[in-house]
Amino acid sequence: MPHRLARSLVAGATVALLALATACGGAAAPPAPGGDGDAVVPAVGPGPAPAGAATQGLVASPVTVPPGEAGAPFDTVRQALIPDGWSIAVWARVDSARMAVFAPDGALLVSRPGAGEVVRLVPGPGGPTSSTLVSGLTQPHGMTFVGSTLYVAESNAVRSYPYEGPTLGTPTTVVDDLPDARSPELGGAYAHALKSVAVGPDGSVYISVGSTGNVSPQDREADPQRAAILRVPPGGGAPEPFARGVRNGTGLAVAPDGAVWTAVNNRDNIPFPYDRPYGEDDGSARGRVIPDYVDDHPPEELARLTPGRDLGWPYCNPDPDVAPGVPNSAVDPSDPLFVADAETNPDGRALDCGTLTPIEQTMGAHSAPLGLAFGATLPAPYGQGALVGVHGSWNRQSPRAPEVSFYPWRSGDLGGQRTLVGGFQAPDGSRWGRPVAAVPGPDGAVYVTDDAAGAVYRLAPPGR
């Protein structure tokens, strides 16, 4: 793509200037942000807690709370950043609400992994009525519908159920014995045991299987493979890797053109990968874990999956910097190239990063994208696109703010990130909420789950 080539040329020139300045005893100044029309936002270092994406056109609006639902954190007035003229309200209180999906009858289903259940919320004039649809599951998380068949991803299995309104029919096991904390070879240690599920147009079932840890290369060779998206063929069968090197692809969804996309939580504590000084330091910083660099590297990923695609983890990391390795470089979140990980792939022998397809879209490091949903068609200036629940960072020096992000759909690709709902985080980094998933409703509103606040919000455009 032209902007990727332009960024590569700018990066190359910057590296040359940096080398010259270092040789002369000086420091190279970072380049100006790019001006090719793509969304280029400055990287954020220590200082005030950063927001997520661009928040133009958003206004602070009170979160409406119905009578009887004003328990913490709504025992005080909360404000969210939403599009001007829209409204946001607490629609339901659901403790530890995670993923969500609308059923054919208009009910909203919400998973509660810790409780082992899926809750059914039925809209009504006085607010939704809540009931337990199914219980006794093992960490149920991702869900999807194909017609009247509900697929539920547990930590160790995926099952399908005939959906019969307030009840479910007899389940069918799609795949069993998925790795989780009870797998003998893992000894009870599994950092990303929760699974998500999507079903392609041909009936193939896709399952996200996260890595066991931050950097655990053995996941790539495990059977079944971890840090991967597995595919069960139409009609059933053994799961096979569809994409690998996916550290934690919690967001998993099928786009309007039938392609499978994933939103990925990338690694922590990345060592500096370039053989040069960082900032004003002398000598090579390669291999050092530098907090200021870690804050913004590597970015989280939004990737379009194809058979056999490798997203590189833990050997290769996307680098969106216009000037790679230069502090406070501007970033281009689209199509970043991969750089060898200085800890796991210092000589490039574990994986040739140059052979990997650049990531389609990224967002700020440690944003923690969770739910991913296509099918939203929102009023201008948004249009058709994807919704991502961004949980916010847990270990960044200045916390990355939670939000709901919107990515416009552009004929098989996604455009740049735009904040749809923000305001969950105060300037000091404290938070009153953390979105998990955002799904378009049949009434034209967007429904957002929040596991920290124990709530489901209804975000409504004017007139809805």
C-alpha cells in the first residue's frame, strides 16, 4: 500500500539521520507526523493518562440509571463521552458481564465465565427481565448464533444448542478437550483460558485458543495448538490450526464478506529491538526492557485471517512507529511491519519476520481489546463498521483508557480507530467502568457490557 511504502521511506531516512547524529555526538529530532491522509496519532509516553482513539465530536453526557439500579459505581453521577445528541443508560445490571449476542427473538444473551452461566435479558417496557439461560458450564465466554442454533465457547469445549426461547435444547459437542487450566501438561497455569467462537458462511467453526503466558513459545508446537485460531470443518471433525502466533485473540468475528477477523492482546514487557541508543542513552539499548518503550509497544492487533496466516507471536512484533526506535515517534496504525523480538528471536532464526503479512489495523499498546462485532450501521459520521470493546491497560505507566471503539468497514478492510464511547477513566487513571463487548441491537442501539461496573449499557442514536 502507498502509505506503508511512504512510512518505510521516512523510517529509513530517520534511521540514517539518527545514526549520523549519534556518530557526531548529537541526538536526532523525531520527524514530523505524516501527512498522507491516514490517521497518524502521536505516541503517548508517561504523563496524563492517555485516551484511546480520536474523540472528535464526543460530548460528556450523564449515564442514566433506572430506579433501583444505583448501586456502585452508579451511587454517584457518572458521565460518559458519547456522540453529540446520543444517549447512554444503564439497561441492566449483570455482575461480571462479559461477551454478548442477540438471539433471534430479540433477547440479549450475556456470558458470565466466573459464574459458569449465560444470562438471558428480555427487553420490556419497564426494563429487561433477567433469567439464567444455562448454568453449570466451565467458564463460558464467547457466543454466536447460526439461525436458531447457539454456539457457546467454554474454556475446555465448544457446544451448540437449539435455542428455544427461554430454554435450550440438548447440546451437541462441537469440540472437546480444549486446553485450559485443568490440562495435565499445564499444571493449573493458564493465563488466557477463556475462548471465543465464530462460525463462517460455510459452517466452519473457529475457536480462539489463547497462549498460556506472556511469552511461551511452546504453545506454537502444542497439540492442540495454543496461541492460535482453530478451525473445525463443516459437519464436524478434529480442530486444525487456521492461524497461529495469535497471543490472545479474544475478539473473534465474521465480517460482512465472510472473512474471519480477530482482535489480539499482544505481549507485555517487550525488550527494545533495535541495535542503537534509546533517547539520550549511550550505547545500544537492544534487549533492554525500557518502560517508556514498553508503554507503546507492541500495538494491539486487528487482523483479517486467512488459512495458515501467522501473526508472529512471540517471535515477531508489529511496530507502527513512523520512525522506529525513536522516542515519541508518530505512529501509523495501519499495516505496520514486523520486527524480530529481541528476547525470543534475536538472530531472526526462529521466524523470518519479513515473510509475515503486515497487520491490517492496530490500536495503542496494552489497550486490551476484547469483544469484536461486525454488523453495526450507525448514523453519520460512522456508517457501517466493527465495534470493539477496549478493556484498558493493567500495567502501563499511564493507564490506557477503556472505551468502545468503532472501525469503519471499507470493502474488505477496516479503517482507522474512532472512539464511540469513552470517559470511563479519570485523569489520575482511576476507572469506574471497563467495557468488554459492544453489539448492535435490533432496535438500532448499541449494547455494551461492562464487567467492572457489572452493567449493560444502551447507547442510543437520536430517536432510538
